[in-house]
Amino acid sequence: MTRKAAMTRARFEERLFGVLRRLVIAFLVVITLLPFFYLVLLSLKPIDALLLDPGSLWVSAEDFTLTTYRDVLRSPDAGGQGFWRFLLNSALVSLGTVALTLVAAVPGAYAVSRLKFFGHRQVSALFLAVYLFPSTLLAVPLFVIFARIGLSSSLVGLAVVYVAQTVPVSIYMLRNYLMTIPHSIEEAAALDGCSRLRTVREVILPLALPSLMATGLYVFMIAWNEFLFALLFLAADPDKWTVSLGLAQLSNGIEVPKTVLMAGSVVLTVPVVILFFAAERLLTEGLTSGADKS
């Protein structure tokens, strides 16, 4: 009787938590997507329709318009806000940051996870210690240093600053993943005559592709959305502004309709969403499953 009661209780708890899990997921989906849906909705309305009915959650056929996106994307010379150039600048900085960060982080993460040297267990904590210092504390010294070497108003200088910020946490993220790759795979490669460098290039990196994608996406989002250093380094040259600076300029403009501001927010958000869904398979796929045949 006790055993039967225990099985009944376990079944009840399983069903209850299954229902609660679905409810929590549905709640999180609603509170995440509803603001974005309303954002897109406002960007597709003319300002007159918005002022008449700001709480409406639908766009009628006669109110539907894409002029807000045209105003946001076209150049200032044509009466727009110049977001095409801002998007290009942000893409160059973000992709450059991802490439440089991974080039620096992969050897560092491999060394920390595989090589034995004095203090190798404490190195990861030292990498993360850089985040003990707030960005506002580092901003002025970095600006002074880069101004003296002529990179204060440069996209290259901004990318270098981002790399310095993202390399430590990237090494930490990659190290945790590389430690899950069996040593026997590298030993088998060594028996086949592979050098350590060739083993890393042809064995470790393909197996670590999900972690590389996750780390690269994380770095991309940091560089894409960062505002403080972009403002400090690029404020004097509007032609080099990133999309976050352009959006801040829209939000501070009294003469800019809020529908145009909403369109700029959508333009800022959509590339990251597209990139995330494009990389979803590699982010969730376990490439190491079955790799160790021993």
C-alpha cells in the first residue's frame, strides 16, 4: 500500500511539475515576445495613427507603412537617419571583435585546459578578475592611451578595446568546454603522427565548434550592443558611429517621431535574432557524442 501510494505521489508530482513547467515557459515567452511585438507594431504605424490610438495592438491595412524604416535607413543627405552606415560600422566592429577574440582565446583556453604549469588552476580566476573593475573606471585611461597612439576615433581602436574585455571570459567559457573533450582523442591523434598544433586544428576545433559558436555569439552581442566605449571613442565622428550610438541620437531627438525610434530599435535587434537562429543548430548540437570509441 505504501509503495502504491509512493508511485501515485511520484506520478502526481511529475504531472504537476510538467504542467508548471509549461506554464512558466509560456509566461516567459509572453513577457519576452509581447514587448518586441508591440515595438514592431509601433514601427509600422504612422505617427498620426499612433497618437490617435496608442494602445492598439493591431495595424490596419490603411495605417500600415514602411516609411519609418526608409527614414531610419537612408542617409542624412536624403533626409534620413543614416542607419545603413551605422549597421555597417557595427558589423565591422562586432565581426572583427569576434575574430580577434577567438584567435586569442582558443590557444589560451587550450593551454589552460590541457597543459600543466605552475598556477594553472588559478589562471581562470585571474582571467575573470578583470570584471572586478567597472567599465567607467577603465574608460578614461583607455581613451587617453588610445588618443596618444592615434586610435581614439577609430573603429579599429574600439574593436581592440572590446577584445581586451571579451578575451578573459571567452577563455573561461572555452576552457570549460575543452575540459569535457576526452584526452584519449588527442592520444589517438598523436599515435597517428599528428603534432599538437595539427591536433588542435583538425581534431579539437571541430569538436569544440558548438562552444566556439556560443562564445562567438556572446562576444558579438557584447560588441553589437556596447554603448559607453563607443560613445567615448566615436562621439566626435558621426560617420563612424555604431548602431547603438545612432539609436541614442534618435532617442534624444525631440523632432524625431517615436515611430522612427521604434524602427531604429527593431533594426538594432533583428540582426542578433537572425544570427542566433542561424547558429541554433550548432549551439544545441553535441558534436562530441560518440567521438570516443574506446
